[in-house]
Amino acid sequence: MHKKILLITPPFTQLNTPYPASPYLKGFLKLHGYDVFQADLGIELINKIFSREGFLELFALAKNTGRDLSRNSLQIINNGHYYLQTVDQVMDFLQYRDNTLAQILCSDTFLPRASRFDQLPDLEWSFGNIGVNDRARFLATLYIEDIGDLIKEAMTPYFGFSRYAEKLGMSAHSFAPIDDALQQPDTILEAWLIELLKNHIERHRPDVVGITIPFPGNLYAGLKCGQFIKKTAPHIKIVAGGGFVNTELRELSEPAVFNYVDFITLDQGELPFLNILNFLHG
């Protein structure tokens, strides 16, 4: 009987559309008769963070972080109720669910503003009268980045859009820093990531999980996913591949990486993955 496969993209790559590697591999494996499911955990996590429910938890944590925060972070926290009022509309606009919001996002009083807005260009000159959508997208992005600054200061220094824990990934020639980081207690973002992954595993009950790691900023979150699977469902086999694995992990000789994954594929993803599945079939 064919094994069920779950392909995941860990945070963060593209924030609006799935990174193409997993959907492409899904199509290839389905042609060979496998039941394949695919999830972009980066997009799912962003949607969790940037929601009224997510902001309620984030702001509650930020208020009680116990850290000395900058004036900028304190300003964002003090304006928390304005962020709660606006986040769902900002995301509806950025994810193309409601383009009619452009005009209101461009008003000077709608979006709460922190340091990312400090040095705005002349918007009339930059966007003119016909660039309302572009202007709204620009301002909404600054709003998102302000919250990113708060998360980075109040919750985890690893946070970054499309580069989560990138510095750890960049030092992957030595596995010790990332191995040490993976032993630390989960942040709220990692807890949310694991909850999303757990939901997919419970729904699909895969025998094999494939993790694509295209960039340094995916490595930590990808291994965090592998760590959870190893702890809670050790019967599931984990295959890691992708551009960053191909270039930066070719020479890796430390066996500790296999505490988090079972197989690493190099070069093209399709045939090695198929060969691993044949191997698992005996």
C-alpha cells in the first residue's frame, strides 16, 4: 500500500502565495500514485499572527514581557487597540480579498503609525493620483513591519519576514548554534507553528513528511517541525531538501542533524524522494 505524504514549507518564504517547490513535488508524486498533501506553514503562521486573535495574544505578551523595551515598542503597545481595530482590514487588502479598502488605508488617520512611518517619502509625488492601490500597499507594509519590529524586540530576536532565524541558518557550517537554539523553550510564534503542523498531521496522518528548505531563514523552523514530529510521532519519516540544503548542507558531517530529519536529498528533489519512498517500501 502506498504511503501518505505531507509536504510542508516552513516559515517564511513568500507571504501571499505558496513557494512553488512543494506544489510541484506534490504533482510529481501524485503521478506515481501517492496520496500527497501540501501546506505552506509560513503563510498559515502569518495569517495567525496578523489577525485580531493573534494580536490579542501578542499585545498581552508584549505588555508583560519583562524586558526593557524601546520607546517605539512602547508606542506600538500603547496603540494596541488601534492595531486590533485595523489588522483584519489590512490583511483583507494585502491578500486581495477587498481592494475597496485602498482609499481608507491611504487616509492619514486610519493606520496607527510607529517608526517605520518616520521618514515617509512624498506620497503624492511617488504615487500620484492613479497609484492609490500601490500607495495603500506601501502604507500597509509599513504597518506590518512596525509589528515585526515589536515581535523582534519583545518576543524573539529570530523574527524576520522571509528570514526567520536567518543568522542561525547562515552559520550552519557549524551545527552547534542551531542545535542549541532548538533546545530552548518555544516562543509564542513557535508554539503557533507547532499547533498548525499538529493540525495537518492529525488531519492527514502521513507516513512521510517532506520539508523544503530553500533559504537560510527556513532552516530553523524546518528543523523545529522535524523536532516536533520526532518527539510526538517517531514512526513518521522526515525528508529534507531544497535550495539551501543543496548548497549549504552538502559538506555537513555532524550527525546531530539526524536528530531532526531522517533523510536529506541533494540536487533535484523528485527522483531522490521517489527512491527514498521505494527504500521505505523495502
